[in-house]
Amino acid sequence: MNSFTYTRATGVEAAVREKAADEGVKFIAGGTNLLDLMKENVERPSRLLDLNHLPLKSIEAAPDGGLRLGALATNAETAWDEQVKQRYPLLNQAILAGASPQLRNMATNGGNLFQRTRCYYFYDLATPCNKREPGSGCSAIGGYNRIHAILGTSESCIATHPSDMCIGLAALNATVQVTGPNGERTVKFEDFHRLPEDKPELDTTLAPDEIVTAIDLPNEDFSQHFSYLKLRDRQSYAFALVSVAAALQLDGNTIKEARLALGGVAHKPWRDQQVEAMLQGQPATEDTFRRAAAAMVATAQGYGHNTFKIELAKRAIVRALKQAAEGTQQASDIFTNSNP
């Protein structure tokens, strides 16, 4: 690990000013991903600016009657918050499907949004990686790519987004509260993360000197019919091969409203509102869910070792939607296929 200095932020605006004045500054809160990246020399900040003493830890009512999650509330505090459990159980299940209890006790909501990919080539400084070193190439394309993306990829990068919490937030139509040199703004969750295109080094649409202050959940009720299904190679502490956040509002057996987001398949949480619209007004049957699943992965592309994910995603979508409709949500499962 390289030498760096450490200071504490005294306020949100002061933190923004310090970051804007020095490109070598990195914000740190839980540090559960950043410190790993520093140990591997992927990240080399000259100074860490500690945000932990800023007043951004509350979980409280949002102006529209929804729920505002403070950026510095931990993932554990959020998952076990009574309002989250009662009103947004899909988010509770998504958070608990990720990482370990120890990591969830340290990791913050804001930091979760900035997790970087777990692509092994990104961490290996001996190999080309456009995300780590723009213009150097992508070792995953033509290399070993079992964990990589099948949707929204580019010739520059096929890395996947690693968060479980973010998949739940995408399905719940969350928004992100941001402060920067030009003041405060609200970012739709679907616009927060970005596809790789020709700039895979950029994971989000935020400016380098902007800071996330809160995440808002809208005042909507998907508390009865939901599922967060995570398929992975082992039961605990593994990233998703494919995950599905599904939520329905039903009138009898007719779908009034549908939400569907995928993890482990793209550079960002993958949501297709045209597919969600397809589901509205349809009977909550396996045939309906199969058509939606086929549409959701219609543009998917495999790269060899990860081609199995296309069929896996289709089956996972059908299963998650069935669980949501039946109210038999399952937080996670093991993918036992040993194919590479």
C-alpha cells in the first residue's frame, strides 16, 4: 500500500470543497471496498477524507411519504430498520443476501453505491484492463469470463456491477440525493450507474467532487409480493452469477404493477421498463413470466464461459416472479452447475 494522509471532514460543503481542490482525495466511510483496492494498488489516493462524522446517518420519513436512508447509515442498520422491514422488505432481503454480517456492520449505504467490479482482471495489475487503465484493452473479452456481463456490454469492457443492495434499490425506483459545488440535486437510480461504452473507467454519472447524502425510497407498496433471488456458487459471501429483484402489485391474479431488476449480468443494475409494462394487466402465470423473461434477455450476448448466464437469467426471472406472486420469496440459492 502506498503512503497517504488522513483527515476528517467537518461538514458536507467543506468535504465537497476539499475534494474539488485536490484530485488525490478519496472519500472514505466504511472502507470495505476502497481499502482492498488500495492494498492491491488499484486505488492510490494521496489523502483519505473520512466522512464518518457527518450527520448523514439517520433513516427517516422522506418528503413524499417514502423513506430517506442516510448515506452513512450502515447496511446492517438499514436492513434491520423496522420501517425497511415492514414497508420495503425487498430491500431488506437484497441487503442480507450480500457480503457477511461483519461487512454489513461496516459498509454504508453511500459506499455501497460506489462498489467497484469484482472482475479479476481489474484487480490484476499484470493484465490489461480498460476500467483500471483506459486504453490498455479488456482481458475478459477472449479470456476467462465466467462471471462477466451478458447485457449492455461494449468492446471496451464486460465487467459486472457487484452490489445486491443496488439491485433492490433499482427495482424500488429509488432516487439519490447528491450535493456538489453547484448545490443539491436528485438523481434517478436508473441514471446513477452507467454502462461501460467507451469509458468503462467511469462507474457512475456523478462528478468527482459530488457527494451522496441520502437515498430516497418512494411511497409505494410492494411489501406483499416480492422476491430477491440470488444465484451464486456458494451459499455465503459470494457475488451473484445472476440475481433478480422482482416486485408485483396484484388485483386478484392480475398484475397491476411490476418491477424487475437483474444483478450479475451488466455493468449496472439492469432494469427494462418496457418489460415491466408488458406485465401490467396480464395474469400472474408462468406463461406470462416466461414471455417477460425472454424479453428481458432478448439482447443478451455471451462471451464463451459466461454464455450459460443467458438461460440461467431467464429461469431465475421466472422463478423470482412466481415467488413474488405466490408470496414465497427466497433470498438466495446456490447455483450448483459446475460448468466453467
